[in-house]
Amino acid sequence: MAPPVSTPKSASPSQPSGKSEVTDLKLQLRHLAGSRAPGADDAKRDLFKRVISCMTVGIDVSPAFSEMVMCSATSDVVLKKMCYLYVGNYARCNPDLALLTINFLQKDCHDQDPTIRGLALRSLCSLRVQNLVEYLVAPLAAGLKDHSSYVRTVAAIGVLKLYHISATMCHDSDFPAALKALMLSDPDAQVVANCLYSLLEIWTQDAANSDEAAREIEALYGKSIIYYLLNRIKDFSEWAQCLVLDLVSKYIPSDNNEIFDMMNLLEDRLQHANGAVVLATIKVFLHLTMSMTDVHQQVYERIKAPLLTLVGAGSPEQSYAVLCHLHLLVMRAPMLFSSDYKHFYCQFSDPSYVKKLKLEMLTAIANESNTYEIVTELCEYAGNVDVPIAQESIRAVGKIALQQYDVNAIVDRLLQFLEMEKDYVTAETLVLVKDLLRKYPQWSHDCIAVVGNISSNSIQEPKAKAALIWMLGEYSQDMMDAPYVLESLVENWEEEHSPEVRLHLLTAVMKCFFKRAPETQKALGAALAAGLADNNQDVHDRALFYYRLLQYDVAVAERVVNPPKQAVSVFADTQSSEIKDRIFDEFNSLSVVYQKPSYLFTDKEHRGPFEFSEDLSNLAIGGDSGDDVIHSAQRYEENDKDLLLSTSDKEENGGPTHNGSSTYSAPSDVNSSTSLVSSSTTQPAAFAIDDLLGLGVLDTPVLPPPPALSLNAKPVLDPGTFQKKWGQLTVSSSQESTLSIQGVASLTAPQSLIKHMQNNSIQCIASGGQPPNYKFFFFAQKEGSSSFFLVECIVNTASAKAQIKIKADDASASDAFASLFQSALSNFGSS
Amino acid sequence: MISQFFVLSQRGDNIVFRDYRGEVAKGSAEIFFRKVKFWKEDEAEEAPPVFNVDGVNYIHVKVAGLFFVATSRVNMPPSLVLELLQRIARVTKDYLGVLNEDSIRKNFVLVYELLDEVIDFGYPQTTSTEVLKSYVFNEPIVVDAGRLPPLGPAAIFMQGTKRMPGTAVTKSVVATEPGGKKREEIFVDIIEKISVTFSSSGYILTSEIDGTIQMKSYLTGNPEIRLALNEDLSIGRNGSSLYDYRSSSGSGTVILDDCNFHESVHLESFDVDRTLSLIPPDGEFAVMNYRMTQEFKPPFRVTALIEEAGSSRAEVILKIRADFSPNVTANTITVQMPVPSYTMRASFELEAGATGQTTDFKEGSRRLEWNLKKIVGGAEHTLRAKLTFSQEIHGNIAKEAGPVNMNFTIPMYNASKLQVRYLQIAKKSKTYNPYRWVRYVTQANSYVARL
């Protein structure tokens, strides 16, 4: 080991030399501790700097704790500060030694200089040592009453620190009440803001067990406090303004005049240079006008310009955050942005995560008037050097084609892509052409003519190959050499590594056989033989299934494998509207960036007051490590939608790495024959497939509804199954109900309603929120049956209204259940 | 609320690490750095500024090659955290004069002092350089700016114009100068980033200007300042007007789509005579940000041509013409053009007597690069390149090359014609006459010509 090196003063102090440094530092500190010699403070400063720099890079300098404390008796503020920083960092692991520091910190809390008082108080509260809390109370109480506003700001946050060390001590000293009084009276805006930060955190955490805290929180969102804060909004720092605006966004105004007054008051906040203030204001505007369609739309028009300005100003990171919000708004109301499409063109300097967002926006806002320009622009990107972006662009063109009625031009463009002869372009395009044909079978002649020229040898990408093979099977009557191409593909069975492609090949050969039997017979035989010998279970099973079907009856086989198809009218959306709504509720938060509601990425104890859905969330988080902007969260939604989606759509959901063989596992064989159902028959089809999957979701789908519905008193449903069902089922009944006045009065905490519903054999699986908004998830089970009813119930106590969404395994009994639920709800409070 | 804040070097070393709430494990800096470094190895994608690993949100900005990172366990407004990080970087720069790894390392105790006051228990307190002065006691150790590449858009003034004292923009706002007396001066920079896309036929497809009026004040006593802009400036297009439309007098009018202002700006007289009045806080800040999509004359015309010259050869001709006054000179110009992926070699031919120009064929990224030290207004420059391919050409070669992208900086030029008519400082005494610098600069944000 190297001998201790005493670094010369000129050397960079944050480059510590090694571990022996600590011993050396201890020694030198001890030497200086009692020294009152001139220049001692300078020497101490240098030593302290070295200690702090060790701390920064992660070297444990806690062994020097007592020496540091000994050196801390000084009047030099810079030294004091370094010492405070050190003590704050290590007190937790050295609770006994931390006691040593109490003395000088308490003394400093009485210093003449308010800066010293504030510093000492802040450090005292930051010790985070359980058995020292008693020493905190007196200085904190004094700090809250200090005549210096600096000390009061420190004390206001200090109370919160105390609360985190010992909540009981904090309450016993009546600090929350003191903070509340200070919040309502202090002339200094930062003191008010800090009180508000602390109170929100304290009461939110208490609200779970205390009705009183819940009431206090409710009061914070009440008219008097909101108006008090709004009236002095310009006194607050820009950061505190964000806090106030967030509070305001949760306020429920009593009438429209109030809404307009507030919006007029906050109008100039939209012109603030700080994007955080602008977004917080926008959230207020959006939420205030939710129920006023016209004004809401005007708000969209109004906020467009400031948002676009923010995207252009500031660092790329800041513009990204703003762009994510713009993306959310564009996706919600694409038609309002249709004339702004040029703003979403990709710029050369944009990073790829920005380009992806822009491509999605361009796709969404394409309509009759701008499609030509947008598609022209997208086609430029297809030749881009950035391959992933080129692929995304081609996908975007395809999606626009699927949205539009006039696809003429777009189909031409897509076919031009095939002529570019770039492998990845061809691959992407093939997948799209396949989807297009599923929606617009009338284009088959034009497409097939071009696709027919593509050599299957030149395509490596499994998805693209699968798409080509699907077209060969589907349109084998129009493609002269289809049987022969398929035959050659079958001959190379061994070289085909992707099971996905082999599965498609089996199906395509079957389809081809029904149309052109003599030419295909040989290939079919070879394919079935190869399939039966295949190592992959799915491929093997499918081959066996086909083989037996053919053995049983060729006509039946044809009906199963190649039934007449209806064009797909609408491809399923990738995200459920509930998820989207929830993200919109959480406007101006990380949810918008991640494109998923907060309960899917935050731990339970860190959720805010308006987030809910307790156990449901854990299950969905699963293996998601957060590295994908796209979410495992929607997996359950996807599960059923996959069955209706094409590969490319699926890819959208699962991220670029998600092109594994699972997409084409056994059930999707059925998919290829039943997926082309029109949207009207979607639901039963999904059920049938569920059953095939052996999920057992479905019990007796066509039972006639019993005259009176009786519920199982003690049903059992675990949250995982609940979540899964919730994702899979569609809403069978959606209603609004009114609560009785007594009901509203009794609903001070979610528990009361939960108990009441339990008495009606309706169980709560998750609940959350706080006044005036509560959210519940209930379930119930039909007596003597395995079919469940799932309910989402949002109660607003201010308006005494409840929004009810019911999903049922057995949709036919849903109405009976709905009335049962409603009557139980309206009885609430009267019993 | 923010759990931790840290500054990492490009190599991932902790330069500053502050834990505010003790709820995120200590290894977070390492987790962050690994994630950013290996975001998607195969696709060379950049990590987004915001991501989540195991319930911890990592939010970062890159400033001066350093990562400024905040972690949080709660669902926070991302723009709030990003703005705050950016502001911390700016305040640090105000204090240290220069922001880079070296200056932070030398002054890390001061940075800790700042961080203590800027954030308490994860809640932002104040980011005003002025307010912070009374709580920060360390004297900044000034780092020699000359050795290190300066940062920020204003840095470019140091290269071109001789009128400006080189150290001005890198001077600490708080440090006392050797003479004991501070030089009274104020800088107003009009910085415009322009984005233009030319179609293959030279027609302008899109154009936009994102501008900032940036101020850095070294004035003592915070005198009031009046900043007068073009009288005929109008704001608001597409019906989203903030102010009344005034009849725009002819084509000379500057029409901004939208703008926003710093808190300290009073807009009372803005509606009347387009004058901004403000009491500038210490340090650097944006007085106003604006955006313009009104058509403007692009400073450069770019034409690019690629033609087959035999079965496996092609010729490229790049031409740029500076469409601005000969009194103005653009500097550090880079022209890049992606070429077909099967290009093996490129040989260049500069025009006769060309000076200060270099060319390069980047094999890895398959692009031609042409660097020009400066271009005087009105001048035209041409580059010819012969490409040799490893295979025969098939299809349309123009589809496999391009688009041409250009980077440049033009000092004392602004594309929008937005002007500061005058900069008035409220006089404290008759002899009080501080230096005022009003500077213009235009930079390329995305300047693209398609083939």
C-alpha cells in the first residue's frame, strides 16, 4: 500500500489518493483540533475539503467523525458548512457520535446571524437519528417563530424532516397545526410554499389512517386556500408557482364564472419562460374545462403556440419533456393539430427518441387535407441513414394508409419502397402491404403484381418473410408461381430458423392447396412431413392438426383454414382508452413521458394522493426494468388484442425487440383464419380464442339471463386475475349514479363505502383517492357460477355523482347486476 | 420531490453527489451511468433524458459534457426537474464563470453550498443567483477559460469579434476582480437557431427560427433597463394572437408566431411601443424566447448533385452560396452528405486557391464532410468529389445519398430582422455609463438540402 500522501494544496481536492488517506486525515485533524494558531482555519478548510471530496467519490470517511466534530468549534462559516454536510452524511450510521454534534448545532441555532441559525437548524433536522429527535423540537418551534424568513423557510421543511424520523413526535408537538397557521399568515411566499410542501406530504401519508388528515387535505383543495394562494401567485418563486398550480388543478370550481376568472388570472402564466410553469398552467386549464367541450377546444388552440415555442427554446432535454406532452394532446385530439403538421417534421439534429414521437404525431394528424404532404415527407425519411427511423417512417406511411379512405397514392408509394431494393425497406414494406391487403382486399391486384417480383431469397427478416408467405398463400390464385415458390421454400425447411416463418409456411401451403390442389399436393405433403418432424412444439402441433383435419374431411379443413374473409375495418388500438384517460389525468408528470399511468412505475409508498389501485399494480410491473418507453403495463390489454392484431401492430406494443416467435404461437394459427372479422364480431371471437387458450375465462356464454340475480356472498378473486380480466373484458355497462346526501356525508374515507358494499356481497379489490374524488374497484360473483362482475366506480363527493363501469364474464347478466349495484350504492348512508 | 442530485463526468465519475432524502440506494449514480452508456447497444440510440429503473426515476440534462442528474421515487413533473437541473447548471456557471469538469472539481465545496440552498429535502427553494449570494460564502476559484473550450451559445463571440473582451462571458458574476472594482457592463445577446429544409429542386419546404434574447448583467445596484425592439414587431399567427393585430406595414414587418418572457420582464409598455422593461437579476437568463415561421431569406443556398459516372462510380457536386452582406462572415461551417453504403473511396477536388477548407470521407458513417473556416457574405464555394463503389449501381443513386446537412455560425447577423433598437439603463449618476454589448448571432439548428 502506498504511504499516505499529503496532497499539495494546489492539487485538485476532489481527487483523493487512496484509502490510507482516511487515516492520514484523521491524524491531521486531531492535530489541528485544539489549535487556535493563526492560519489554523485555512489548514482546516483544506483538510475538510479533502474529507468532503472523499465522501463524494464514495470513500467511507466516517471513521474521522469524532475528529471532525472536535474541529467544528469555529466561527468560520465555510468550515461550519462543510462540517454540517459531513455530519449530515454520516450521523445516521454513527448515532452515538452524532450526539456530540447536537451541542454545537443547538448553540448555533441561537446565533446572532440568521444565516447561521438557519444553517444549524437545517443540519440539526437532517441528522436522521431516531434517538436525537427530542433535541429537535425546541429549536424547530423557535425556528417557526423566528423573525428571519430564511430561518422560517428552513424550519417549515425541518418539520417534515422530523415527521419522517418520528411522526408521533411531530404530532405531539402540534407542528402540523403550527405549519398551517404559518401557511395562512406568513408574509414570505417561500415560507408559505415550504409549509405547503410539508403539510401535503404529512397529511397525505396520514390520510390512510386518519379521517382528520383526509379532511385537512380536502381543505387544502378548498376554495378559501386556493383563492388565498392564487391571489398572491406572483409572489411565489417559479418553482413554488408550480406547486400552487398543481394544487389548483385539483380544485373543483362551483360554476363557470369561477372557471373563467381563474383562467383569466392565470392567462399570463402561459407566457412564462419557464416550461414547468407553463405546463402546470396548461394542466389547470385542461382540467378546469373538462366538462365544457367548446372552451376545452379553445384551450387546445390557445396552448398550442406556447408549447411549440417551448419545444424550440431550451435544451434538447427540456424540449423532449414538452414534446411528450404535446404528443399526448395530439393523440387525444389529432384534428385540432392537423394544420400544424409541419412542426412535427423531423429535424436533422433531433435525437431518435424525439423523431419517434414526431412520427407518431404525424401519423395521428394525417387527414384528407394534409396526407399528401405528410406522406411525401415520411417517404424522405425512408431513405434515412438512421435505419430504425427509416423503418419507423415506413411503418408510419402504412398506418396512415390504414387510416385513410383514399389510399391510392399511398399504395403507390409503398410499392415504390419495394423498388428501392434496400433489405430493411423491403422487409418493412412487405409487412405493411400484408396489413393493407387485410383492410383493402380490392388492392390485391396492384400489390400482388409487385410483390410477386420479390424473391423470397432476398428477405431475411422473419416478420417480412412471414408476411410474404402469408400473401403467397392468401393470393395463390393470382400469383402464377405461388405453388412453386412455396414448394422451394418447403424444400429449404431445414434452413429456415424462425418457427414463426415455418408456421406461416404450413398455413400458406394449406391455403394454396385448396385453390390449386394439383400443383401444390407435393409441396403440402413435404410440408406436413417436415412439420411433423419439426423440433418446435408449435410447428409440430400445427402440422399434426392440419394432417388430421385433412384426414377427417378436406371440406371441413378448408372451412377452418381458408374461410371467406371480411376486410378488417379497424385495427385494434394499442392502448385502452382507460389507460389513456388516466395518463391525461396525470398531465404534467412522468406518466406522460413513459406513456403509462403512475401506478405502473411507482412503488406503493411513493404514490401521490390521487393515485390508487393498490395491489393491482404490482402484478403488472413484473419484469419491466423500465428500459423501454413502451410498457409491460399493457400486456394484459395486449393479450387479447394480439389475437386480432397483425405482427406489425404487435411490434408497436412490444417494442422493437419483440419480434420473437411467441407472436406466432399456436393460437395465432386460428388467428390467421378468424382474425379478419369485422369489428362487430370482435368480442365473441376473442372469447372463443380465450377458450382455446384454455384460460377458462368463459363459462357458459349463452345462458339466458336469470330473472333475479343473486350474488355469491364470499367470492374469491385475486388481484392478478382481476387485472387480467379487467384488461380482457369490454365494458358491458357504463352508467352514472347519484349518491344520497347521507351517502356523501358518510364517505369521509373509502373504508365506509367498502364495508357497505361488502354487506351487499360486492367486494372491493382496490381503492384510493381522497376527497372529493374516490376510486374503487369492486367485484362480485354470480351465485353458483364462476362468472364474475368487475366494477370501476369513481365517486365525486362534491357533486355526489358516481361513474360506474361494469365488465362481466357473462355480459347477458350485466344489466341485472348493474341495477343491483346501483341500488346498493344509493342505499349507502341510509342504513 | 427530488431524492438525490449528482453531477457525473463523461467517464462516469461522481464530481458532486448530494442525497436529500435518503430513499434511493447509494449506487444510483452507477446504475444511471451504465444505463446511459449502454442504452441500446445494437441500435446506437441515445438514452432519453428521463427513464425509470426499478422504481427510481432518473432525470438528466447534459451540460458542458457533464451529466446533471436528479433521482426521484415519486411521479414528478418532468419539465420541472429538467428546468431545475438546467438552472442549477446556469447558477453554477454564474458563480464559477466557466462551467466544466475542472471548474466544478476545483469548486466543489462551493457547489455543495449552492445545492444546500437550491434544494431542501428534495423541494426546490431558490435558483436566483442574487438571493443565493447571501447564503454562499466560498469564493470561487477561477479556472483559466482559455485552456478549455467555452460553452453555451454566447461562447461563439469569443472567436469572431475582436471588439469583445474575451474573458467577458466567462467572468464570474460574484467573484471580486483583482482590482477590487467590478467593471460595470451588460451583455444582450440575440441568438437565433434556424431550421431550413430545401427540396431537391431548391424550394424551401420548411423554415423556422427559434430565438432567444439572452442577458447577462454585471451591473451593481440592479438599475432598471429598457430594451426596445422593432416598433412594427407583431406577435401571433394562425389566430392564436396574444395581442391585437396591428396592420402590418408592408413586407418589412417582423411577425413572431409566439414568444415568452422572463419573470422580471414588465410588459406594460410592450403593447404600446414594443419596449421591455426589467430589473435584471444577477447572472445569465433569457429575457425572451421567440419562434418565427414567417418566411425569411436563408443565409445559405445549398445545391447538391450526385450523378452516375460509369457503372460503379459517381460524381458529387456540392455548392454553397452565402446570401448575406459582404460585411458579415460566417465561421466554422461544416457540410455533411451521406453517400451510398457501398461507397469504398472518395477523392475530393476543391476549387483552385481554396484556403481554410478541409475534406474528409468518414468511412464508418459513410459520409462526406467538408469543413470551411469561414465564408464571407456573397461568396460561393464548390466541392467536387468522385466516389468509387464496391458494387455496380442499381436503381436511383440519388435515393441512396443525402440529405446534405449544414452547420454554421454567423456572428452579427440575424435572420429574423428582430432588432434591439436601444438599450437604456436607468442612470444612477451623471458619470454612470456602463458598457453595453448588444450582439447578434445566427446558428444552424437543422439546415438540410435534399437530393
